[in-house]
Amino acid sequence: MAKLTRLGVLFTAKLLGVAMTVAGLIAGILYAFGGAFYELFTGTLNTGTLLAFGALIGMPIIFGAIGLVAGAVSAVLYNFAAKLFGGIELDFDQEG
């Protein structure tokens, strides 16, 4: 039985920031191309289409920043709770 008693704040923030950046890129692609296809089929191409493609840049940046902050805050909160109540108990099965 092993206990996870501490998370690295910077590492957790970077990890969640990168993961959320990827999620933001996927969401931006879906949003941009979904909006473009909708406007192509309805025949109403306008500046909204151009702004939708701005989501390809904006959403990864916003998602990444939120992930960075959320990762840091959650690591700090986990470290505080682990000091008070102990860490998460983990079972590792070593075969070898």
C-alpha cells in the first residue's frame, strides 16, 4: 500500500494546461468547421464565419489558461487536504 501525499503544483498545472489546450483545439475545430458547414448549407456566409475560425486560435488559448490555473489550484488544495487527512491510498501489483 502506497500513499500519494503530495502533488507537484507546477507539474500538475502544466499537465492540466496541456491537456486542456488539446481539448480546446478539438473544440475549436468542431466549432469552426461546424459553423462553416452550417453557413455553407444555409447560404449565409458572413463575418460570423471568419470569427468562428478565430475559435481555432482563441479556444486553445482560453482552455489552456483555465487548465493551468485549475491545475495549480487543485494541486494546492490536494496538498492541503493530504496534510490534514492523509493521502490517497494506492495498491500496486508488482509482477516480475
